Amino acid sequence: MSDGSGAASHRAAHLKLDERVADRLRVRLPVVAERTVSAITGEVPDYSGTLTGQMRDKIENAVRIALGTFLQLIERAEAADPSTPLSRALEAAYALGSGEARSGRSMDALLAAYRVGARVAWREVSTTTVQSGLSAETVAEFAELMFAYIDELSAASVAGHADELASAGRVRHRYLERLTQQLLAGEPEDVLRRSAERAEWPTPQTLTVAVLPRSNLRGVLAVLSPYTLESGEDLPGVELAEEPAVLLVPDMHGGRRRQLAGVLHGHRAVLGPARVWTRVAQSYQRVARALALGLARPEGDVPLDTEQHLARLVLSTDPEALADLRAQVLQPLSALPPATAQRLAETLRSWLLHQGRRDDVAADLFVHPQTVRYRMGRLRELYGDRLNDPGTVLDLTLALAFLPQE
């Protein structure tokens, strides 16, 4: 904000205004203030109907003070510190700009009010100065001083308005960051609703988590909802080559999921399931698990959709239990050479998945159907009647669903 020693103060030092004219101007201040406010309410739509009652009285008084300060500026031009009255006026103008920002009105509206006010105030003041017999040269100097004064007031209001918006923006950004962390941590619903209200964030039906390299973030955010939340949270148990960005995207459930996948195409993204917004932590955990399992290919253009890998994710919930199950059901193969055991396990897996269709198994394994017949004969020798037992078939299917490669 200005220190009060701007153009108006410097020009005031060169303007001589006798006491008689100053008194006449001071008497006219209430009328000038009333007409100024009437013109503002009539010509600036954002103030139409808002400056009434006590508010109107308050604004008229502010205009009187501003014009009174202007007269003091002239009368004290030769004093040791001519900036003192202007400093107070600039502080008031700064506070006015801050207040308008808090009220939700744009700076355009306030600047329009200043322009209307300057025109009306000068029309009233110039009439008085001319009637008081001031020379044309003095009236011109008076006009320059008055408009320089109003320019400084409006500049102070602009600064107040901008500072208030910046401060409010920083505060809201902190609230949104806190809300995002609470959502990812799975905080209780009442906590989340209070935080959303504090952050002025409209609650959606669902949220979907998407993770992508932070270097790809800008282009994605440009086309997503402005209410998308973003975090640089480290994913638990996941090490990535690039710093990840975690997005919480509102209302991309149902048919709109394909739209989200299209936005993420080419950005090496991983997409979690849509969840009720208060339970988006589940979507976040699903993505983290998919990344920890290495399901995502860093070079892939098509986003990895965790909804298409549910079986793998389910089976990986307890890796030690899965390893024990696999060791148990493959025990009949344990005495064989490792390469032979691997080939028979692969054949058994394909036989289970293709429901015993020999030609399909052969095509899957790139072998001759006779080879499949031979291998299945070996497996029946090793397993016996257990291959006909539903419980054993279930255990084998689960254990061999994602057979690790040697």
C-alpha cells in the first residue's frame, strides 16, 4: 500500500486555496456525498439496491470523510507532514477494497464506483470553486489534484482487494489440503463434512482416485472439474521413478468413467474405483495396491484401470497365504525337476481355465494337442482322483490363477 506521499501530496504543495473557498466546500460536503452515493447506486449494477439504510449512511459518511481529507490535504500542504491526512484516507480505502472482496464483489464494480464518484464529486466541487471566483488556472490545478487523489484512493482499494483475495485463497488452499489428507486417511464422515464446509468445497456423490506422474499433472487438471482435489501424498509401500500426484476426481462414476480414462490417456495413470466421496480412501488403497504389485506399465498410454484387475488384487490381499496354498496344491510336483514341474503347472493352469478343452489348451501353450494329452496323463498319475474333487479344483484354480514365472 502507498505510504501517503504520492502524486496528490506533491501537487497539493503547489495549490493555494484561501480559507473562504475551503469553508464553502466543507459546507457542501454532505450534499456532495449524498449525490455521489445516489449516482453510484443508479449507475453501478453491483451496488444497486445494496446501499440502503445504515449501509447508505455509512458510505455517505465515508465519502464525506474522503472529501474532507482532500481539503485537509490542501490546507496542510505547507505543513511539515502533509501526508498524514492522506495516509489515513489510504488506509480507509485499503480497508474498503478488503471489505468488498469479503463481500464477494469484484474490483471492477469498485473501480466503476470510483469513476462515477469522481465525476459527480468533481461536478459539485467545480461548481463551488467557479462560483467562488477562482481563476481558470487554479480550477484546473484543483481538478488535477482531485483526480490524482482519487487515483491514489482507488489504487489503495485495488491493493486491499487483491491482498484479501490472496489471503482468502491461501487459507482456502490450506483447508482443501487438509480435507484431501483427511479423505485419503479415511477420517469419519462428520469430520469430512465439517472440513468440506470450511473449505467451501461442494460435496459430490462420488470420488475416484487417479495417480499419475506430477510432470503430467497440468494438462490433466486443465480439463477436469475445478473441484478436483490434488495431493502429493507418498503412496504407502510404493516406490515410483517419478514423483506421483494423487487426484480425487468428483462424479466420474458410471458412464463417465470412460470419459475420465480418455482424459488420462497417455499420462501413465492408474485409476481406482469410484466410491461414495466419504469413502474415497478405499479407492486410494486400491490404486496403491495395484502399484505395489507392479500392475502398471510406466510406458503404457492406456490408463491402468484397477476395476479390470480385481481377481489379481483379491488374490494378493494375503500373499503369504497364497504362497502357502500354492505350495500345498503343487506338492505332488515337488519331487520333479523344476523345469518339468513348471511345465506341468502351466498345463494344469490352462486346463483348469479352459475347462479341459484340449485344443484350446494347446493353442494357449503353443504346443501340440498330443503334448497336452501326455502332460495331463502325468498330472492324473500324480494327483489321482483329486482332479475330480470340486474343493481341490477350487484350490488349484486360485493357486494357479497367476502363476509366477521362473
